[in-house]
Amino acid sequence: MKHKFNVNNKQYSTTITRDGKWFVAIEKTTGCATQGKTIEEALNNIKEAVDDYKPGDVVVCVKYGNELLAKTVVKAILKQANINEDEFLKAYK
């Protein structure tokens, strides 16, 4: 299902689909993707992701089993593993 939302006075739209126990939100203009346990949580998470997005960012989506991990989760995993985020992203450009 499609949802429209505003971030910094700019309108975006996202498609939210169910993937198992998660709702996955993808915003095509920025390429941001995230998830939530409810539609509302997925919508709030995609708003936050779009707000954090800066042109030129490389958006990383990691699928773990059947779960799509949010950018913030990926960053936390990299930090805990002492992996430099920039080095990680260079490997996938």
C-alpha cells in the first residue's frame, strides 16, 4: 500500500508491504528502506530515514534471514564489529 508523507516541506511517497512479521517501507526517490512491526512504525521509520538522507549517501539494505535491517541497525552492527562504515561502503560501490 502507498503512503504519502512530508519531510522538510517536500512530499515523498512510500510503498509499505508485509514481509513475514515485519512491514517494509521503501521510498524510491532516495532509495531509503526500513521496517517496523506495524505500518505506523514502518512509516515513522521511513520518515526518519528520509530526513537523515543526504544526496550522495549510499543506502545500505541488509537482509538477515527474512528480515530487512534498517540503516541504523546496520550502522550499529558495523560499530560493534569495529568495522569502519566508510570502508564497508567503499567495498559495495
